[in-house]
Amino acid sequence: MLRKPAENPPWNKNQGRHVQQPHDESDTNIPKRSHYFSASRYYCVETICAPCGAVIAWTKFVKSESTTNILKFLEDVYPDEELRPDYICIDKACKLLQTADANGSWVDWFKSSRFVVDGYHYTNHHSDDYLFRKWCNPAPQDSSAPNFVYIAQDRNGERYHKRAFNTQACEQLNSWLGGFESIMKCMTPSNFNWFIHSMIFYHTQQVIKWQNSQNFSIISEDFEHDDGLL
């Protein structure tokens, strides 16, 4: 018996009804994509560095470098208030401060840490942004952070204010890792994780080696000034 399209005979009990099969159900875990001509990729690699350049932790952000993801990353690395650094320098310090104030986490962070922006991105903000200039200044002149700035002398003997810490350690690390971007784009996730971790480990070892050599040279100069007397 032949039927016309969309014809529902009265004897058909499943008239207008479609039985949902398990393989017909939509998978909500699959993200929406505009095309399928390239493999999925993570948005960025986020790192936490000490002022000397040694890498403390790193992770991958899937979709964006949002302030909520950054706060979550910081909370995972520093779960205890006693272990948190006094200052956290990041290019999105002003937005991070606003997000922490909006979701209430600023109450906990204010007890231990202060968000400041690096020297490069500080010059890109408006001079009339009082909130940013007050709380995110990497070199304040109001004595609110005396360890950030000290008095130095140039080759002509003139005194000037100089930053005591390198606020662009992460930016310098990103610039170095950017040289391997062309090969990292072709790696599988497991190879990518191994490569990033190995390169960061190598970078940290070189930084520690350089720091030890600097400390050794300072100690040697002290011995020379002491006329060999111990």
C-alpha cells in the first residue's frame, strides 16, 4: 500500500507521533561551532611568574581569558590566605578588581593581596581613572607601597625613582613562548601539554641558574671589599 507524503490514515495509532530514540537525542556537551574545517583549540595559556621570571604555575583557558577564569586560577593556586602574594601584577588588574568587587571575592583578597597592573599597560589607561590610579598603580608616589620604588642614580650622578621589581615577567615569557607557536599549533593535546611543561621547566631552571650566578658575584665582591678577612 502506497501513501502520500504527510498522509496519516485514521487506523495508524502513532499518528503524528515520533518515537525518540537514544541516538536521536542531542548531545549538549558538544560546543557549537561555525564550521568544521579546523581542529578545536584552546584560547590561551595562562601563567603565574615570580618577579625574577621563574614560573610558579600554568594552565589553559578554553574559551576566553576572562576575569572570572583568572580569579578561579588564582584561587586554585593559592587556596590558603597565608600563601598568597602581597601583590599580583597583571595587565587586567583594573577589570580583575571590578570583578572581585562585584562577586564578593574582593573581601578575601583584600586581606592578603593587592592587584596592580604592569608598567607597560599602566601607560595605556586614562589619567582621570581615579580607581585605577589609586589601587592598581605599579609605582605609587604616595608611599602606599614603598617596596615598589627606590631611589637610584644614573651615570651622571642624578637621582631618580626606579621600579624595584620586574612587572613584565609574564609578558616576557609569553614573547619567548610565541617563537614556538607555529609548531605548537600542529600538536595533539597531550604533546602540547608535555611541550609547554618542558619548556617552562627549562626556562625556570635557566632563571634559577642566572639568579645563583648573580648572588655568587655579589658575595665575591663583598669578600674583595673585606680585604680577604673572614
